[in-house]
Amino acid sequence: MRLCLVFWLYLIVNISIIESQYIRLSTVNCSELSPIGTSIIQLLDILPLSNWEFTFLTQTLIESYFLLDNLKGTIIIKNFLDRENLCRLNLCSCLNQCLIKLDIHAISDKYTYILSLPILIYDENDNYCYFLNDIYYLNISENIQLNTHIILPIGYDPDLTPNNIQYYYLLENNYTEFYFNNQLPPSIIIIKQLDRELNDKYYFNYCAYEEQYSCCMKIILTIIDINDNSAIFQYDQQLPLIINISEFTSINTELIQMKAFDLDDGLNGQIIYTFSKWTLNDKTINEIFNLNSQNGSIILLKQLDYEQRNNYELQIQAIDLGLNATPTYATVIIQVIDENDCIPEMFIFTPTDVRLINNSSIYIMENISINTAIFYLTVSDCDTGDNGYVTIELISLNSIVKLEKVTNSTYILITNINFDREQNSSYSFSLNIYDHGKPINSLINTFNLYLIDINDCFPYFDNSINYSFIIDENNQENFIIHTFEIFDNDENDQIILYIKFINEEEKDIFQINKQNQLIIKKSLDYEYKSFYNLTIIAQDLIEHQTSILINIYLNDLNDNPVKFHRNFLQIQIQENQLTKTFLSQIQAEDKDKNNQIIYYIHPNDLNYIENLIELTTNGNLYTKIKFNQKQINKFQFRIIANDSLYTDIILIEILIDNNILLKPQSPYCFTLNNNNNNENIQIEFQAYRNVSFYLRNPSSSDLILFPNGTLIVKSILNKYSFDIYLQENNYSAIFINFILLIQFKCENYHFIQFYQEIIFISLIIFIIFIIIIIYFYFQHKIQKKLFKKKINITRSFSLSLNDILFLSCPSSQMTPMTIISSSTHQQTDNSSTLSTYIKLSHSLKDETF
């Protein structure tokens, strides 16, 4: 026995690594005579140092010949590697060389490899040649034609060249009638006419030679007399007839008819067909094929299977029924055509962090990285050629994974996106495994990909809810405002709620209970505080936090009475002020801030002051007339403040008094000097009572009056006007249209104003006088001209009224002068008057033209 010859290179050839870490090892040469227990490879010698575990990737018939040490990686021979038996089982192709492949899964705590180990089983001369029979009988007619080739049976040796039969020979051929032809197929050639009476039998020692060995059989050739014509096949008997039959061919199908002819008559020309003895020795042929002895038809008895056997050699013997009939032989080689009758197979294994259940459910962590391997798979198909060439196609509506090809039979499935279980917790995809035969055989395997949750989400509140709450003040204790719903897309996450207080006072007011209810523990008062702002925080187990802002608004209830600060108010106003003069704004206090207070005059006082004073509902007082101190110097009335539930009354006294209480008085001129030309001007007002000063209706926004009486003028103009209001607890006074002049030199403003008014009045009178003079001048001139025209008309025309009407042209308009003339002409007759009027109009028109 020769040991396995293992040839290794230092660097591994043809290594293909695509993230799946697939490694193709160099080919190991191994003799078919290697004894059981022979080690063919040590995998630990070629892998990095680590704690390795080895398993065969797939459980096929090939693995039954080898034993794998799952810890050391040693592969030893478990059964005899008989090359001829491996070929018979179609575990390797024997047309050229016997090459088998082992797929090994190597995994450690650091690495994961797929190792592909090709093993070449080379042939040894372990089989002797042999013939199927020890004695081969031949019967030939004595009148056989010269140069006839009598085909001899061939020997068998399953070994490959040069270990099989090399040539054939006859041992001590002393017959001159025959010539041995050792070319395949070997035959005996008749070179001299036979004569049965001289010799009816011939004996040959027919041998086949292989390296160092020979095998022989006896051939007894019998010469048959009379029947000198043998059957002749219609096909060339010298060459085997090759027919290709599909393995799907139906049972009882006639594969071929081996027709032969015999020119003899009678029984000598009647042919029967049989399988040769050599063919009959092959039991498989007898089970699958039937030869019709009458017509030579070969019938299929059993379904063919390319994967079990792909060719059959049938030797057909045709012989007539005459005496001394010579059989004729023809060889039919039936080659089975491989059909696509095998369904592809798939084998899957996964990394340690991926869980695969029932080859359909895959569980991975949701934070798995892109381009991470989910599983590795190998495919196989027992068919050959395109029928055995397998392709895998990924079918997925979403590109969550992608399939990459490592070798022709190995693939890797990797992730293609970043997953998020909260968006989608599961996916599905399918692998369509199909070969390239016709028709295509395919296998669709559907996988469900489930994401294992990690705590990567924050709690969140229901955004559809408005977290601003309005409640009435004076609420009950332990009042529930709202029950919160908290969500977290992570599985089985526990959420707690708590309040983040801005001040310590609110801790005694608000609380969240175990039912996630926001509770007000105390009764709230709108007048004390009308708005509360809270931060509610939701937190999960790993302190992911989410917060929302809670706004609590108190609804003001009318639980406080309206109240004036005083019961009496005196308002002083100078006489002859314009109507609609603002007097004061009457204001009462109500701690209920949202209640609107309406002011109105007491019904008993309304009749006698409704023409004097106007009061708006918001408390503004206006004059309705110009007051005359001599007529009215003082009057009183009551005003009621109403907040829809409570009322209060104040007594108002209007005092018409021209006494000057303000200093300086209007108009007031401020002298401007160069020092304060670019500065703000400050003027101090004083009153004879302890009052506050208020500005109203200023002519410019650059005026600011402070309550202490200080007036600030930001810009410098020639003249300003404004109203000043004096306010005390029970007293107010109004000074309307206060005039402020700012000049470099101040003069008597009253004298200047009086002088300007005199000049303006004098100018108006002068203009009126000039207009009157001009009017009378033109009036006199027009009358004089009309009088002259009237005299001329009376002398010039004595036409009748019809003539006048005939000659006159209608005037579009009667001029004033025409009207004057007609009116001064005294006639009692109406028609004469009309005629004169028309005549004058016509004359004036003609004169005009």
C-alpha cells in the first residue's frame, strides 16, 4: 500500500474570501490503496492559532469515507477509497480523473471559515483483467468469405490507462487460415477458405495483456457445413451503434430495431435475435432492456436513471434457423441523456450570534451592522451540466439583505440596511434556488427575519393631547387633572413619571400617583396665582428621559366684590371748554382679574345730568356742553360700578372754577440758549395742591410728563400743545390746550397773538371792500351798454312777429343782459313782450357776430 501523497504549498492557492471567510485549500492527492486510518491532512497546521471546532458542512455519501476530528482538524480515511467503486456511485467523474470535494465548517471564538478541500483519488493497478467466460464458442460456416472479421469478446479491467488492458494476442497461433487482428475490437480474420472436412474445429488461447498481468480464455471455433449465408445487420457491424436515450423515456418504448438480413431461404434465412452471452451476464441490462427475438426491437422495461448509470453496451446476436447458422453480432451502446430530474438542495449554517429555527425563522439583534453575515449556504444538484448548475436568486420587496456569491455552490447572505425594530419588527424574503436545465427545477425557501429588541427608544407622550389645562379656582383637594398615557416602542420597558419642580412651594401642591395621574393636593386661588408651569419627565429603565411642559390655567371665578378706593371725587374744570372734553377715568378695583366692570350713572341722577355729562361703560367721563360758571358752578351725581354680581357707588362732584391752580400758566415760553441747544429741555410744573400730573393729547411724541410735574422735551420745536390733568385722592382738575413755546427770545405772547389777530381781520375786511367796488363798477358798465343797444334795436327794426320768428335763430342760452332788457320794456300785451324779447336776443346775437 502506498500512503497518501500530500502536496501543500506554503501559501494557500485559490483562496476566496468575501467577508464570509471562505477558503479553498490546495488539492490533496491520495491513492485508492491508502489504508484505513491514513491521515490525509491536519487542518490546525494551516489555520491561525485558536480553539477550533470542525464539522463537515453537509452530510453526503462522500463524508462516509472520511473521519474528521472535530477538535484537531485531522481528516483520516474511514473506508477504502476504491476509485472504481466511487465512479460506480457517481461520487466522482471517471472519464479523466476522480476528484471529490469535502466542505468543512471551521469555527472558533475569533474566526469562522468554510474550508473546501479537493481530494484527487489516483488510480492504482488493483484490478486484474478478466473475461466473462473461460471458454468462448464460435460457429462459422465453412463457406465463410475471406477477410471476414470474427469479433472476439473483449476483456474487462476497471483500472484506467495505463493500468488497464493494453493489447490482445493469441498464444501460439499455428493456423494459417486465420489472422489475428489486435486492433479494437479484436477479431480473427479469415485469410484462407475453410474446409470443414479437413478441420471442423479450431482452438485458440485468446489473451489480454495489462501491465505485468495477462488473462486468457479459450476460443473453440466450430465450422458448420452447408448453411453458408449468415445474417447481416443493416447497420455497420464493424462499429458500435451509439444511441442517446433520455432518462425520461417511457417504459415499453421501442428504443431501436436491430434489423438483420439473410439471403438463404427457409430456416436458413429465418433470423432470431438474442443478447450475446456477454450481455446476458450483465443482470442490469436484462432487467432494463428486452430484445424481441423475432424483429430485433429493443424495448425499455424499466425507467432509466442517469444518476445510477449513464451508459449500457448491448451486444446483439442475429442467427438464422438453418443448420450450422453463423451468428452475426452488432454492438449497441445506449447512452443515457441526463434530464433535469433532481431538485437542487440547500444547506445552511449561521454565525454564533444569529439564531436559525426550522430553516425558516431567523433572529438577529436590531442593532446589527450593515454587511454583517446572517447565514452561509451551499447548494448542490445531482444532475450534470446545466441541469446540475445551480443559481440562487434573492426575492425581496425591500432591500434589507443581499446575497453574495462566494463560489459556484457557496453563498453568503448579509445585511443591507440599518434595522430598527420599532419601525418594523420583522421582514420576510425568499431564496429561489434553481438549476439551468430544461425544464427548470426550482426550490423556493421563504425566511422570516425577526429583530430582537434592544432598549434604544425614549419614552414619549401622546402628542395629540393638549397639555394645557384650564380649571376653576377653589378646586377640591386631591383634584385629578389628567391621567397620562406614556408610550415606549421598546418591548417590556418600564416607565416612571415624576415632576421636576421649579420651586419648593409647588411640591406641596402637585403630585403624580402610581396610576400616572396628576393631582392637585390643595385648593388654588386665582388671585394668588393664575398660572402654573410644570415639567413632567418620563424615564425608562436605562434613564432615557422625555419631558413635556404642562400649563395649568386657573379660571377666575367672581368671588371678590368690586370696590372703589374712595367714596367721593371732585373734578375741577375751567368754563367754556369744548364739548367731548375728557374729564377723568373712573376706576374701581376687583381682585377677580378677568371680570369686566361696567360703569353707569345712578338712575336717580340720570335725568338732570344726562345733557351735561357722558359716561362710557369703561368709566371715561366727557363733557356734553360748554360750561358757564355763571349758570352752573357745581353739580354732583353718583356712578355705579358693576361686575355682574357685586356693585359699588362713588359720588362725583364737577366744579366749574377758573381759579388757576397750575404754575407756569399757558401759554408758557421757554427761553432757549446755546448751552442747551442739543440737550433735552426740562420744565417743572407746580400746583397749589399735592397732586399728580398726567399728560394727554400731546402734539408731539417727544413730550414726557412725570407724575411729579417734570416735563421733558426731547426735540426742539417752536410750539407744543397738550392737556394736563391733575389728580389727587378725591380731587382732579383739567387744563386743556396748554401752549408751550420754545424760543431764543420770549416776548409777550398775548400781545403778539392779539396783534396777529388784528392784522388778519383787517386784511379780510380790505379784500371784501375791493370785491364790492369791482362788482358795482362792472354792474354799472353793463347797464349802460344795454341801454344803448335797446335804443338801436327800436329804430332799426319794424318787422312783424312772424318775420322776427322766421329770421331769428334760437339762442342756446338767454344772457343776463337780454333778461334785463326784456324785463324793463313795459308792454301789456304778452305776445309783444315775447316778440321784443326775441328781437333783442337776435339783435344781440347778430351784433356779436
